[in-house]
Amino acid sequence: MTKARALFVDDEPRILDGLRRSLRGKRGEWEMTFVSEGVEALKLLAESPYDVVVSDMRMPGMDGAELLTNVSQRHPEVARVVLSGHIEPEAAIQVAVAGHRFLTKPSDAESLIAVIEQLLIKTSSAHQSEARRIAGGVRAIPTLPEHTDGIVGLLAPEANLSYAVQTAMHDVGLTAKLLQLSNSRFFGSRPRNSSVESIVNAMGVPMVQAVAGAGHVLRPTAAWDPAIEQHLRAAWRHAVATACLVDFVASPANRPHAQAAALLQDVGRLVCLAAVGDTGSAVDLGAETRDGVPFRDVGVELLHLWGLPPPIVTAVAQRDVAQSPGLSGLGVAAAVRTAHLLIQETESASPAAGTHAEELAQLLSHPQLKAQDVDWRRAADEASRQAGLWNSHGRQ
């Protein structure tokens, strides 16, 4: 079999020598190249394919942020890992934009190997290379024009923690980036099952503002085709409504992951539709594909690249898969599926997905839901109404 290829970039010879020594045991599986500057790295990438590039951030001449930005544009199929010892707010935002995964220097060999091995996995069995290429080039998730006021309000000096939490919990792109950063050792250890609210509280308003500001700059602002914008708006409303409802459907232990998965369920559709104007990009709304790759495969690959927790990635992957949970509990995927099917009966229904009355009835008869004194369809209607208000005004 062809060996995986990894490219390591650092201007400090001792760091490169340390990497060579610590990764010696992987020489039978990986073909590794070590270079000291970004220009040389780009030359090598142009000459032959690599699977992963691992780069320091602070280097003379072309720094890591510039190098990885170039990689994302010229070689989006290459997974990008930041290896840096600097975590000041400005540097943090640079890596948030440039990289897929983040590790601190010095990093133990086991952590680096684990990250690279995870990134060598491609989630789409049918469209591996194309799904990775499309997802790998995504640096920020688009937002709707009417939602920009919410982000602008978050960037205001007087924005408080409560406002930051509400904005993050209703913004797909900001949620994804905060989860990406919070699950990285680069930003310190956090609980493995953190809710968006707890992540915002832990990071603080200034850091959340910096992440939101970086994403706001990167998101497309040009007007979309009306048909595309309609699909984007429908996907956004459906996601927000499902996230609101799954708060009641999921168990307390599964709630953080279920909320995140519900909000991110159609991230693939969002990034694929927003990229319709890209040169050479062919989107088929009927088939739900971009360049022949299903939107969902792109979304799952993107969340995997960004290192989001497996329960979230799995629930997004299985959003359209019939669920038969055991009596012990719904689990994250089944909770999201249940909330999704309930929202499908409301004004926030996704036009790209149907209704499954028999499956929904079976899920609603689950002991976890029967034990609650909740009119689930009324709760779904209320979640849809709240999502509609947010979708119309960008805030509640």
C-alpha cells in the first residue's frame, strides 16, 4: 500500500531533529519530509501530493498562518496541523483560521501521532478524495445577511456574556469554530462533553469576539442566487429549531453533544451552497451534491477535520438514518433524529428531507420520552416559532 505522506515545517533545527527522532517508529507507515521554511514547503506540495502538513506558526519570512492559508487555497485536500508554543489571543485567532487541528510545543509524540492518524482517516467511503478536497478548503461557514447584525452586536465593546452565549448558540459557524478550538489542547483542557454555553463561559467574551470577528471577515457577503439563499435560510431555520427542541428530547448527559449536532446537522449543505460561485464548482440542488459529492459527506468530513467530538460527527452523519435506540436511552444520534422528525412537521421543516410518521411514532413511544409530561408536537411548534423569530431578525 502507498505510504501516507506528512510534511513538517519549522525554522528551528532542534525542533525538526526532535520530530525526526520522536516519529522514527512511524517510518514504516509514513513518508516524512522536514523543511525549515514555508516557501520550500509550498514548492514540495506543488511537486507531489501530501496528506498532512504540520507547521509552526512563528517563522521568519512566510509565517505559519500565511503558509497554511496558502495550503488551504492551493491544496485543500491536505490536512493542516498547527504546532506552536504561542497562545496569545491574536495568535489563537490566526490558528483558528489557518488550521484544522492544534497542538502546543513541545508536544509529546503520542499526541502528534494520534492527531495525524485521525486526519489520515477519510469519513466518506464513496467519495474520499473529493469530500476531503471540498471540506479541506473551508475556513469559515457562511452566514445569512439578516444574521450579520447579531455578529456585529457581539463585536461591540459593551457585549456581555449572556449575549455572547445566545449569539453562539444560534450561529452555525461560530458554534463550529468554538467547538473546534475547545476540543484542542492548544486552548487548554476542557470537559469532553462541553455545551456551547460552557465553552463561551470558559473562553470569555474577548476570545469569543475575536473568533467571531475572524469568521465574520471570512464569510461570504456577496448576494446569492435567490434559490440558493432560500435553501440556505431553510437549512438555518431547521437547524436552529431542531437545536432548541433537542434540549428537551436529549438526556442531560447527552444534551451538549445533541444540541451541537442539531445545529451543525446541515453544515455540508451550507458550505456547498455558499460556494456555488466558486470556479469549477457544480452544485445539484435536486441530488443534494457538489461536484458529485453528497452535501452530508462534505459536512461530516469537515467536522472530522476540525476535530469535533465523535458523538457529534456521528449524529450529523446519521441524521437521515432510521434509529432504533435501546430501552436504556436514546443516545445522541437518536435524540437528534427524533427532534429533526418532529420539526419536519412544522413550518421549519427542511425541504430536502421528508417525514417518517411511523418511525417518529416509534421514537416518541421510547421510555425516555414517555416518562416526560411533554406534548412533543406542541414543543416542536414552539421551537419552530422561536427559530423563525431568530431567522427573521438575527436575534431574539
